[in-house]
Amino acid sequence: MANQSDSSCVHKVGFPPRRSLATDFTRGLKETFFADDPLRPYKDQPRSKQLALGLRFLFPALEWGRDYNLSKLKGDIIAGFTIASLCIPQDIGYAKLANMDPQYGLYSSFVPPLVYAAMGSSRDIAIGPVAVVSLLLGALLQNEFDPVTQKEEYRRLAFTATFFAGVTQAALGFLRLGFLIDFLSHAAIVGFMGGAAITIALQQLKGFLGIKKFTKNTDIVSVMRSVWRSVEHGWNWQTMLIGSAFLAFLLAAKYIGKKKKQQLFWVPAIAPLISVILATLLVYITRADKHGVQIVKKIEKGINPSSVDQIRFAGSFAAKGFRIGVVAGMVALTEAVAIGRTFAAMKDYQLDGNKEMVALGTMNMLGSMTSCYVTTGSFSRSAVNYMAGCQTTVSNVVMSLVVMLTLLVLTPLFEYTPNAILSSIIISAVLGLIDYEAAYLIWKVDRFDFMACMGAFFGVVFTSVEIGLLVSISLAKILLQVTRPRTALLGNLPGTMIYRNVEQYPEAIRVPGVLIVRVDSAIYFSNSNYVKERILRWLRDEEEQQNANDLPRVDFLIIDMSRNESHADLSVRHQCLIFPLLERLITHGSLLLLAAVTDVDTSGIHALKELHRSLQKREVQVLGIANPGAVVVEKLRLAEFIELIGQEKLFLTVGEAVIGCAPKVSEDV
């Protein structure tokens, strides 16, 4: 009677209902691309309501505009003027990074922010040219055309690349492929941004030191060689004095703003504009330009001219523009989405990543038609925007209007602005991209992540931005984790039925004669052979220890395919049954395999069959499979693997599998 009662408490593994290919495909498609169920608000709504919801989706301004008031407008106006004072000098400098004339930087802070204000869902992001994308775009474009001798072709390719960058971003949003940017891991981005900051700062030595002949390469060796070769005749002391003095002023302003963020956040924001005004007046009064101090000279007056006729949609220009645009667009997208998510989390509101991609893509496509190059969210400007009390994207509109006013009226005033002050502004801005605290944290937490971080960093600094970006794409780590999943030996925590990694829990006791192994991965074609070989190696090591120490031999294998490694939910009654059985198994010998297997493919099943044959040759039985998931058990059944080992060898838990082995043990004992 007791045996009947015990066996009746052993639950059997359930098989999922059969689903058609269309059902499986539809479900997989929905979870991959529509996990957030974007069509849910449209269900059971009249056509007029659906149309209104659709317009609000495309133009979030229609949503928040209904609750807009004077209080919010006040905050947006203050924030808009604050970020405008920061963006104007930065835009002129960033345009030089992209090897474009200064006005194109200002153009890029006029039209794109207006488009984003209507379509973007982030309330805090500030749109405009950024240092990293400007450098990347300039480096890629100058590989095709010389920005000095082939100015028209260079500009035409820049607008074509910007258009395709927008197409790439919008397509990722519409097709809901935003997860692709996750291939740029946080560690790799930290390294890439740090390397790009060093590269950008080194590039500014040309303007900072007053060097006329400078290398076009971006690697540190070429730059430093170019700097030292011009040390005798190429450096201009007046330029160095202006650059050093205002760089010190800018860094001091940043320090003050960092110390008292709430009260003096505006100090580092307005410092660049003050620097430009003072430096321009200084050069104009002293006529330092007559003594070798290089100046901006003429900036074209007027708002953005049309550039539609300069964009090429076919031929070699289109091919080159597409290649450059995809790379620049992805980097810009990664930066913007990261910034948007950061500030959305700080203000506790939801940010739709796919909607952001559509907004950014549309913004760059329209921008390419109005003489703008690739723009995205700027972290420094967005931080100032947030601290200045912005409420909505109207702050971008205010900034855009200030830039428009500058283009219409104020550009002649920048004629005597020294290049040295623009270099100082860029250096002070990009230093914030070097996140040494994040790099140190990565080192402490994950050394392999740190290697990816340093690989991206040194790739940018010592080779090129493109190589650094390629290294940043963390495929190597993904491949390593997929092809070489982690395995661990488990032991029993005394007084429980919980098994844990013996390295993590030294108090866990390895049961003599029982080998417990966990494989933390799905079993796919990429790792199936490794998983099989690793299990056989565990078994071989165990046999060597048995022969050396006269321990019980291994006779059984239990594969636990549950995703939860804890078995603490076993009843006290079952624990009382299992502990004596463990004592009997100790004298007999078993192999338990614990695997957090979430999925398996045909290669994985083939590897399991080969493992089964290898174990039979060693006279080790596959005693049971514990708690396989619905996907796994269905695939094993269709592949006839369950038929091979016997359906009675499927168990709900490892504990029940151990109970199930009692008759076999008693027969042999």
C-alpha cells in the first residue's frame, strides 16, 4: 500500500497540445516583433478613434499637446535658450569634425529638432550634431572624396549618406528590428565612446596648436607624428595661449556645474558661448588673425537651402552613401535610444524604442533634403535640457528658433572666431565621454566584458573609428557564450534537497558515486557537440577518481531539463523518501545531469542520441529526464528520442526521478 501511495504521488510530465506550423510561426513572429502588443489600444474601437490613435502614435505632440499649459511652456523656453547657448558653438566645431563648412552644423540644429519635436516620444532629448557621429561620418566620407579639393562631391555624398542613415533608422522602427542595436553591448559602447573621445581630442590639436598641415588619419600614432613634425615651425604661440586659457575656463565651468548641479547647472551650458564671444572680441581687437591665429572666416548667412538635387538614389554615389549611412545611422541610433531610455527612467515614463527610430529616421531623411548631415540625441545637451527643467519637446523648438535667428542675423559676428576656441569647446565636451568609473565597474564584474571594452577602445585609438566600431559589435562574446556554455558540478546543501554549484557554495556536499552536472544553455547546433563531449569528460574524470579511490561506479544518468535549479519545493514526505534512497544510490553509483535547457534543435537531439549510445557502451543508463519544458519535450517526442529511452523515464522533478530509480537499485542490491 505504501508503495502504491508513493508511486501515485509521482506526477508525470505533460505533453503540450499539437500546434500547426502556422500557429507556431504566428506566435514566434508576435513575440519577436510585437512583444509589446502595439495594436492593443486599437481593438474594438471605431474607425474615427483608430485614426486618432494612429495620428497620436506617429505624432506624440498631439497626445501631450492636449495637456500643455503656460507653466510647461515656461520650463521649455528656459531649457530651450539654455541648450541653444550650448549648441551654437558646438555645432560650428562639430561641422569641422565632419569636414563640413560651419553653417552646416547650424543647419543641422534647425530643421531636425523641429521634426523630432512633432514625432519624438522623449521629453528630454536634445537633437543636433554630436561629436562621435561627426567624427565617424567625416572619417568615412574622406575615404571616398577629399573634403578640400573635391568639396562638391564630398558634400553630395554627405547628404546621400544622411538620407540613407534616416532610411535605415526608420526601416528598423517600422519593421520593429530595434533589437539589432543590442549587438553593441554596454561594455563595448563604453570602450568605443572613450576611444572616440581620445581620437576627437587628438584631432583638435590642429586648431588648438595652430597647425596648418595635419594628417587625415585618426589613429594616435599618425596624429602624434604629425604634431611633433610641426613642432618647430607649425605651432603658433598666440593660438596655444587662446586655446589653453579658454580650455581652463571651460573645464572650471564644468567643475562648478558638477559640484552644484541644481543651482549652477547653467554655468557649463553658457560657458562655451561666453568663450566664443570673448575670444572673438579678443581676436578682432588685437587682429591676432594677422599673426597666424586661424579664424572661422565667413559663415553663410540664411536658413537651410534645399539639397534634394544633391542626393543620389542610384549609381556609385548611392552605393557609397548607403554603406556609410547604415554605419553612421546605427551609431546615431544607439546613442539616441540610450540617452532617451536614461532620461525616461529618471522621469518614470515609457519610451517606445521603435517609435523613436521612426522619428529619428524621418528627421534625418528630411534633414538630408535641407542641407543637414546626420543628427541624433546629444548627451551633454540632453543633460542640460533635463537640468534646465524641460517639460516636452518644445524645448527643441525653442532651440531651433534661436539657431534660425543666429543663421539669419548673427552669423557675420562669428567671422573672427578663432579655431582654437572651437577646439577647446570640443575637447571639454568629449572628455565627458570617457567613463572611467563604468570601465572600472566592468573590470570588477566581468573580465571578458572588460576585454571587449578595451578592444573597442584600442581599436578606435590605434587604428580607426571603423575598426573600433567593428570590434564594438560584440559577436565574439555572443559566439563564445553560445558555443561554450557554462557547466558546473553541483552538490547537495546539507539537510535539503537543493543542489548548488560547489564552487559558489563550498558547504554543498558532493554525493559519493553521484555526479551532478548542470549545463546552463539551450542545446543548439553551435554547442551540441561541446555539451556531449563535456558530459563525457565529466564522466571520464569521475571514473578516474573512482579507480584511484575505490569509489562506487557510475551506472545511471538523470537529465534535468528544468529552468529552475531549485528543488526546495519538494514536500517533507518526499524528502524523507529521497534521503534513504540517496544512501542506497551512493553504494550503487549514478550520474545526474542538471541542465537549464530552454530549447533544443535537431543537432542537439542528434548529440543526445550519440551521448546515449556512448553511455550504453560504458554500461551507464539514461535513467530519466526531469521536467523538460513544453518546447523541449515536444521536439524530443517528434525526434523519437523519448521512445528511445522510454516514456516512463520522464519525470517532473529530479526528486521523483530518484524515487523512480529505487526499484532498479533494489533489484541490483
